[in-house]
Amino acid sequence: MRHHLLLRVITKLLVGPILLFALYVQFHGDYSPGGGFQAGVIFAVAFILFGIVFGLAKVKQVFPPWLVHKLAALGVLIYAGTGVYSLMLGSTYLNYSAFTPAHPEHGQHWGILVVELGVGVTVAAVMVAIYYAFAARPPVIHDEEW
Amino acid sequence: MELFIILTLFFMLVVTAIAILMMRHLFAVVMLSGVFSLLSALLFVTLDAVDVAFTEAAVGAGISTVLMLGTMALTSRNEKMPRDFSPIPLLVVIATGSVLIYGTLDMPIFGSPTSPALSHLATAYLTQSPHDIGVPNVVTAILASYRGYDTLGETVVVFTACVGVLILIGGLARRRRKDEEGTN
């Protein structure tokens, strides 16, 4: 897409706000609609948009595939690890109230924050990984035929 | 007024679905399926299910449209014409559809306050979550805390999907490159 000047300029302007909005949706999910899943998708969309306009090689420099694959697993580990941590504190699996026994509500806030972060990391990485897998194969349809 | 909006959205949904059925050009079909997701997201907003609408707009209209376009670029632009008309699929669809409609007859009326989902669990969540969890968005409280196991399962499913795609598509490309290096 080297010849689409408008698309390139607008993409450069949009990527930052999209990432920022994803972080807002991620960490404001307790108070407004949204959460890890939606935030992960929006976060991935910023990279996918960048990849579509500037090419797969450029976006792979920013967000290398090995990191994407490790982050996909890391998110699940964060989520499951939160449950293991509550087990080690002597409570049931994924019972966040155990984190701060004096104020169960605070523990719930922390638990939800960490767990949503795990969901967001996994979803963002998985979406980018699937996009990489599809885009890395040579297309059968050429640019002019669309 | 709200009824008018809902009816208009449903009408547009049906029109989009019929247009998707009629078209052979897959690029237009993919775009229309994005429109379909966006219309369903609007319907979810009219039901006050903002979180679901958010997900539908981001995943249905956003990511899956991009992935469908990616798949299309790897396969074909036009839908293949069916070889000849066979009545069996039509009969299967009509039979399944009538069974499903028959099944809805037992369901409580839409929005009925006495429906089982609204009378026990929903009220319990709404009344208890402010002092159990204290998070203003009850949907987040249910998803991440009350139903933490289910959300963990969903995350693992998403991860499994990634592993499946990488094994199917990502691994094959790498093996081919090795073969080429070997022959060269």
C-alpha cells in the first residue's frame, strides 16, 4: 500500500489513540462497559491496522512473532496463577477475597484487575498471532483483482 | 419509538442476511457480514447489553472481517456455483428450523419478570455484588469473580484456537521453507 498516502498518514495518527483506548477499556472495565476481552481485541486491531497499511515485515519488527506467541501463553498463566495464589493463601481456587482478608472487597478489586489483564494479554496476542499466520502466506489474489 | 427502532434493525438484519445468501462475490459477502455484526451490536445496545454489544462490534465487525478477508486472499474471490439443486439440505434446514421454533414456544415471554433467569440468579447478583465485590459494573463482577472459572475456560479456548491455527497454517509454511532450503 505504498501509494496510499492518505491511508498511511491517517493510520499513523490512529494507532496511538487506538492503543490508548484499549488501555482505557482494559483498566476501566470495573466502572464502564468493557474488560479484558474487548481491550485485547482493540489492542490487536492497532497492530493489524499497522500491518495492513505498512506491510507485515514492519509490524513484525514492532511486535515480533516469538514475543506474540509467548504473550499468548503468559496471559493464561497470569489468570491460572491468580487462582493458584489464592490456593496458597489457604482459600479456594480463584477466590480473590483471600488476598486482603481484612477487606474482602479490596481483594476482589485486585483479583478482577489481574485476571482481566491476563485475559487482555492472551486475547491481544492470539488475535495478532492469527493475523500473522494468515498474512504470512502468499496471497492467491493480487492487489489489482480485488 | 423503541419498538420502531428494534423492528427497523431486525428488518435490516433480515435484508442483509438475504443479500449475503444471494451474492456470489465473496468480498461483498464479507463486508455484508461485518454489517450484520454491526446491526446485531446495535440490537444488543437496545437491549441495554452494552458489554455484549461492545464485544460484537469489536470481534464480529472488526477482527472477523479482517480474518475473513485474509482467508479470502488465500483462497478464492468468487463462490463456486452449486452443481445441481438437491432438496435434502432444504428439508434439513426446514426441519431444524421448525424444531427450534417449536422449542421457543416453551420459553417465557421476552422481558417477562417471572422468567427463571430474572427471578433467582439475576436478582441475587444485583443485590449482593455491591457488598460482595463492590465493582460498579456488575457484568465485570459476574464475569471475572462469580464466574471466574468460566472466564478462565474461555481464555484457554482462545489460546487453544491460536495453537490450532499455528499448527495448521504457521507450521506448514515453515516446513516448506526448510524443504526449499534442503533442495537448494
